[in-house]
Amino acid sequence: MASNGITEIERGDLSLGEQAYRSLRIALMGGVFLPGDRLPIRRVAAALGTSPMPARAALGRLVSEQVLEVLPSGTAAVPRL
């Protein structure tokens, strides 16, 4: 696990977007991010050690799965319970 609480995924044949998605999902399910936390793309990219593109793809996928929500500002956030 990285010092920021996000688990690093075995790279293997996974795309950067898939690696980012899996790492971010594990972090969300593990409580690294709390309800109401905003997840700006650059913050997520920095935490994952990637460029913004894989982070954007991971956030978009988690929004489509309704794990995250999009605020009126366009920023992804962990839904409040």
C-alpha cells in the first residue's frame, strides 16, 4: 500500500486506466476517502502516481457505476450517506 493509503495494483497487462480504476475502487471500499470528500482529477492522479487521463477514466467509470457522484462543479465526490 502506498503512503497515501491507495493500494498499488500489479501492473501485468492492465492499462493505466484499469490500474487506476482498481486502485481507486479499493481505496474507496477501504474507507480511504470519506463521504463528502471531493476527488478532483489532479488530486486523484497525484495520489495514484499517474497522469490525469487514467485518473479521469477511473473516476468516470466509478461515476457510471454510481460509486461516486458528480457535483454541479463537475468534480467527482464520494456520496454522503
